[in-house]
Amino acid sequence: MPQNDAVSLAQAISDPAHRSQRFIWSAETEVALKDLNARSSLDCSIQELRARSVLILTRDQLTAALALIQLDGIARRLVLCPPDVDAAHLPFVIATAEVDAVVSDYAPADMGAAQGVRFIACSSRTSPTDAVRGEQRASEWILFTSGTSGMPKMVSHSLASLAGAIQAGGHLAGANIWSTFYDIRRYGGLQIFLRALLGGGSLALSSDTESAAAFLTRAGSHGVTHMTGTPSHWRRALMSGLAQQISPQYVRLSGEIADQSILDGLRAQYPRATIAHAFASTEAGVGFEVEDGLAGIPASFFEHATQDGSLRIRSARTARHYVGNERATLLDAQGYVDTGDVLELRDGRYYYSGRRGGIINVGGLKVHPEEVEAVINRHPRVQMSLVRSRKSPVTGAIVVAEIVLKPELAATAAASENSTLKAEILESCHRALAAHKVPAAIRIVPSLEVTPSGKVARPNA
């Protein structure tokens, strides 16, 4: 673990090496990290939750952050629940993760039906406490995977596996002021939470009650130096007209394919910043980061060629197993996690084609929507796009696209200009793609839906 060999977050933030005044800010309040050894947000002594399996179920990110800091090293198991989990699935989560205590800043309606489960109130406001932490042991961290429908799927991590990519020293360590569009109750946001805490920095949390413009304004007021999000997050930031509210030294994209258009857009907006894109997933952990400003991944990053074109990752940062279904395959026989992302090698770099499960079948020929979107997004008037399938009586499916124009162009675009634009996009698709991958129809839309994890919402995803 970086900086020290602390067993818990509380030990890490009390490290004398971290003497800077560090904070966690939310939209409503702030907490000084130096106060957390003497203050508590829980309506009980932390000793009452020693060796328990605790579900952290909060509406507020700051409340969840404080609970994690206070309970890591005390609780046997920390189950970090994302904000959009269906309440009807909570009994399944409680049973599967063997939860015997729930820490929450609200009272879920069906919580009384959970037999033998203690309910603990918490808030983002802290009060003095004289509780002594005593002996600490590494807690198991249970995270929800993203992109699943139906009953939640959970995996087991440790603080060591979650923090494995966080290195001491370098431009990502020290008294940086971090922020992220991600929610810290998901893997991508949790990584930034840990980077800030373990690296000696501060953190400005996002809020689902704020617009992108309001969040950027607030992040700028805190002097944010390091900022992360998905390509969709960053496209919306650029569209908001307030991306200039922040002046980051470091910008990172992950969670979706970072095509050249968004990398170039961020370079133009933040010419002095390091612009990086990374691969990470809840199951595989942080795989790698690319900082050369180019789409794709240098072939030198890989031990050997991908198997069947699929990205496979093996490291000490992968999850240990699925929770409640330990026999389900997470690692293959060689210890790799198969991410399901399909890569193609071109001119010494691997490029993402798309998700193996998201293929459009056009008369028996495969189309990865993300590959087509990358071509469409190169057009200088396009801000973002979504490619999907439409049923066809001849081929079974055809490719169609929805596009969002850049805001400075959308307001003045006439119908004739839009027709010309569609023709230009189709021409570029014909030049770059096989015929069956070219959209049969293009529709200009005012916006595209984005999921709670910050990715473009895809049909049946």
C-alpha cells in the first residue's frame, strides 16, 4: 500500500507524513480529515460494529465516505451500496453478503423486515467522540459490479487490492486537490477517494443534486488540480460551457472508449494538463493508464497478444471472487480476468472495438457500436453519438446512429445544414468502415441519456 503499511484508512490518514490541511468537500459541507480520529458521524460506538458485516447504504456520498474511514479495520466486511440499487433487491444483498448491521443516513422502508439486522443512523455531520479504535484488522470490501441488470452482482476486494495502483511519489501523489464526476460508491469513484486519502490530498465530491455546470463551478472554487470521469462526463462538461471553471493539471478518462476526438477536445481546453485515459473495472481492478494523448494502447503494454481479441488482465489488483457465488468464474486457469472488451491491433497500438456482448448482427456480420461511434465523433460538429441496432426484415438488424451537435453549432444549425452534416458523416463512415457497419440512418438529438455510472445508456445494457 502506498505511503505506509496501514491496515486501515484511519491509520493512513493519521500518518504524520500527511501534515497538510486536507478536506473532503460535498455540495453542502466539508470535513477536515485531521478531525476524524476524535469525531464520529455514527450514532453508536465503532466498537459496537467490530467484526460485523456492515452494509453502507446512504443517499449522501460524504456520509458514505465518513463511514468507510471510521469502519475500515473495525468491521469484518464493508458492503458499499451504489445509490441506484433497487430497494427491492436489498433483502438479497443483505442475505448474500451476510449483513448484520446497516449504516444509513435515511430509513429504508423495508429495513424492518430484515431479521437480525441492526440499523445504525449516520450523517455527514460529525460530533466529538472518545472512542478508542483498538486493534485493527484488514476489512473485506464488497463492491457492486457495473452494467448488470436484475439482482446485483458483488465481488470481494481488500484495501490492498483497491489501493494497489496508487503509487507513492510522482505527479499523482502529494497535496493534490482531487475531484471526480464518478460516485465514490462505485469502483471508479472509490479509486479517486482512495488516491486523495492515501496520497495526502483533498477531495471535492460530486452531487446528483447539482448540474454539471454547478459542480464544475464548485470544483473550480476549491482549486481542483486532478479530475477524472468517463468520456461521456467530459463531453457533457465541454458542452456545458463552463469547463473553463477548472484549471486541472491532470485529467483522466476511463469507463468508456476514449476516442481521439474527446482527447483532442480536452487538450484544446486544458493545454497544460496531462490528459490520460485508463482501463479499470470492478472485477479486474486498474489495468493501465496511457498518457501520450493518443487513442488506443501501445502494444508494449501487453505481455503477449490478447486471446481471441479480448482484453485479459492479471494483477494483484483484481477482485478475489464473487460474493455468494464463489464457484462462478472470475479468474481463468492462468489467473486472468476476461474483461469482455475486444481489441484490434493496428500500427503498434491496440484499439477498442467494443464490448463482446454488445455486438450488432447485420446479416451474420458483426458490428461493434463503439467502433462506429469513434468514426462519427471525429466530425468537428459532433459532440457525442450513440450507435444501436434497428430490426430489419432482410438482414435481421441494421445500424442506426443518434448524434448530439456541439452546443455552439446546434443552436444555429438549419435543416439544410443538418442534411449536409449527415451526408458528411456517412461519407466518412464509408471511407473508414466496411459497408455493413455504415449507419442506415442518422438522427440529430438534443441529448443522450447517461447512466448513473457516467456511461452512455445503451439499449439492453
